[in-house]
Amino acid sequence: MTMTTVKQNRLVSNQLVEALKDYPLYSQDSKKKDAICITVFCIGNIKWYILEGQKEGEDFTFYGIVVGLAATEYGYFSANEMADVTIDASRFGLGQLQVQEIDGFIPCRLSSINDDELQSFLSCLYDQD
């Protein structure tokens, strides 16, 4: 069995490609809070909850929810662009910060993730039914 990897992207491991094989783009449409979060990337207080993803050309496109910016929202994220993000936090003694995958995250339903901002966002969208 041959696994496809995206050329030289530190965020897209063979394990992540394998995990997302069952969750290509658009595969969790309409699942709302029951969508499965496959992994989480973060930098500082910003988190990307990844629900779907697939290789597209020389990049890997993720779909999920970003929390910690001006607004929490669903969106598409380029693995190449995320891997290029660097924040110079040397003046705080932290060196160069980069987007990283959260180690040890176990895929689960969005509704079971302990993040108040994420849960508030999901409630605003889906609890009005």
C-alpha cells in the first residue's frame, strides 16, 4: 500500500494523511457538532480544529474551525501556508514560534472538545434548532 505525502511539509505526517483518508473534503458536511475532529494545530492561543483534508497539487488542504483570531469560523486552510507561519517571540524569551500539531490529540466529536470558545461558536450555530 502506497501512502501519498505532501512534499516536505512538516505538518503533514504519514499518520495524518492516513487518518484523513476517510475524511476527504466535504465528507462531513451537515454533521454539525457530530463531525469528527481528526487533529488540532496551534500557535499561541490560535487553534485549528481539522475535520477534513486532502492533497491538492503540491499542497494539502484542510477544512475545519479556527479559534482564537478576531472571529471563530469554519474555513479551508493550506498546509503549506500554515507551515510557513513564524512568529518572532524572542523578546519574550520564547524564540521563533511555529504552527504545531497538538501531540496526543485523539480524534473525537466536536461536541466533546473542551474549548469554551469552540463550544460557544457551535452553540450559536446549531442550538437554535
